[in-house]
Amino acid sequence: MRMRSRLWILPVLTALVAVAVALPALSQPSARPEGAAAAAGPGRGAAPRPEATDVVLAVHGGAGTALRREDTDARTEKAYRDGLADALRAGRKVLRDGGGSVAAVEAAVRSLEDNALFNAGKGAVFTEDAGHELDASVMRGSDLAAGAVAGVRHVRNPVSAARLVMERTPHVLLAGEGADDFAVRNGLPAVTQDYYWTQARWDSLMKAKERSRGGTSPSASGKSVDGRAVDGRAVDGKTVDDRAVGSEAVGESAMGTVGAVAVDRKHDLAAATSTGGMTNKMAGRVGDSPLVGAGTYAKNATVAASATGHGEVFIRGAATSTLSHLIEFGGRDVATAAHEVVHERLTRLGGTGGMIALGPDGVLAAPHSSEGMLYGYLTAGGEIVTKVFPDESRTGR
């Protein structure tokens, strides 16, 4: 009887052993079918991936409404790709000649500033009072030196003025008339406001003002536009003037801002950003582009980054310095950190945009929460890659 009364212990012990065996398995993440993470998309469980490796230079031409394959003719696509590629070639020449990363990003951004397709320099957008106020910054990763200009009105290449601030003054940021005067005193070419004028940007200003009044856009007055030209460049074998390739495409496709990041033979990082700002912005408004830690950042131990998007949100979120801190103090890799900043932190603040982020090992990330972003990169082997359509991006939305 005593033995029979204790037989109930056996099934209880069996059950306890089964639970003990199952507990480690229950503590592990649930298995998903192969490919499920990729289907989820960025921000929904997918592991962020680098855009490319072995990169020495990357550029962007702004984030915003995407160019669409079905709506973009071959001439317009070629103009954008050529613009990005020309900037990469300008930086490549500097690097091949033994120049440093700072000179490379300056050369790349200057090329974009001289191209009316992009919202910087020649193609800068209009302020609410139909003027142009430009911003730019440069940062050197080896010693965290930086220079910037804001609200300049007569500098042909603001990125060069920013570099001069870094190298020839004890300051980081010069603004307005003082920055214009400084640039002229240091030998940079000055231009009048009409240098920046393009039909595409004028049309965009007129549309913005009509929208603010709740109306529809009338035909804009001013210089004529035939939808074929790119700032004196040759398109389809013909020389064209400073009118724009598809004013609608130019005026609406990019949110603004151009930038470049580079790593040189000494493994020194650098970043530069330049912009005309936002169409119809208040006179005197300054965005993130000339602000170190918001639109631009470079530190040899972590990353070089240039941002584009809703500037106020990138300022409030300290976008590029946060990226660097996530890598340095949070143990993130470049792709994961850039994804977190763009897709999680900044979107929670209510803004969209993107950035190019280059690590000292040549790993490039190019996430964007906006519909599109224009960008390209150069590998150590000399390959130039440009991306203008959303389906070409590996780390987009």
C-alpha cells in the first residue's frame, strides 16, 4: 500500500523534467520563415544593411519626393546621374592626386553647387522675399575642426567659404554680411543674387506662394524655360543654358541640400554639406546644414555624415552627432546607427529625410525616411555608382 500511494510522484516528476527542458527554448526569439525580416522592411524587424563597402567617397543631392521611373524621361535621368557622377569624379581626382578627405568633400560639393539641378549654390531655392540665402559646413574627422557659413547672399561656393572659416579663423560659424565679406577678403569669387536664379526655382516659389494662399499656380513670370537645360551643360550632345531639365522635376523632386563624405589614404574622415534651404522660407531662417552635429559631423573613430531633410527636426534631434554617439558609446555599427537615427528617432520628432554615413573602414549607409534620395558613391577600386530611383536604394524606406 505504501508503494502504491507514492506512484503519483512519477508523472509529476516527468512533467517537471519536460518543463525544465522547454524553458531554454521558450527564452529564445521565435523562429521566422526565411526572408520574413526582409519582407518586414526597415524599422519593422529587418536588420539594417550597409549600402556598400570599400567606399572612399559618397555624395547626396537631397531627399524628398522621389523621381519615378514611369514619369522620368531618359534626359532627366541622365542629367541627375551625370550631376552626381561629376561630383564623385571631382572628389576622386583630389584623392588620386594624394589630397586629403577635406579637399575631396569640398571639391565634390563645389561641383554640386555649380549644377543648377541641385538646391545649393547655382540652383538655390528662393526665400519668401524672393532672395537667396545659402548655408554650408565642413568638418574634419582627425581633430573635430569645423567651419560653417549661414545666410550668405553673394558667395558662389559656400562650401569653400566654410572651409576657410575652419582653416583661417578661430571661429566655427560666420553668418550673413560678415560671412560674405570674409569670403571676398579671402579671395573667393563673389556673385550677385541673379547668379542663383533659375526658372525651376522661381516656378517652385510661385507654386509655394499659391499653395499658402489656397489657390492654384499660375504661369510663372520671368525667364523662359524649355525643360531641356542644365546650367550650361551638354545634354544629348547639345549645349544648353542655365534653364532647367524639367522644371517640375527640379523644383519638386529634391527637398534640398547636397553633401559629401570621404575617407582618404591616411584614414582621415571628412564631411561637408551645402544648401539653399527651403523654398519660401522666412528670410534669416537657418537649417541644419551649417550646424555641426545636426547636418554635418565627422570623427575618425566613428563616422562622417551629411544629412538632408527637414532641417528643424535634424537640429532638434542632433542627428549626425547622435549617429556618432550611437557608434562610439552604444556599440552600433554604421548601418544600424544610421537607420535608428533616420527611421526611428527623427520620425518620432515628426520629420523625414536621410543621410549618407561613411565609416573609417569604408562601410557606407544611406538610409532615408523620405520617398526618395539622390546619392552616389565611389569605391576604392574606382567604381562610380549613382542612385536616383527609390528601387535602387538598399537602405531606403
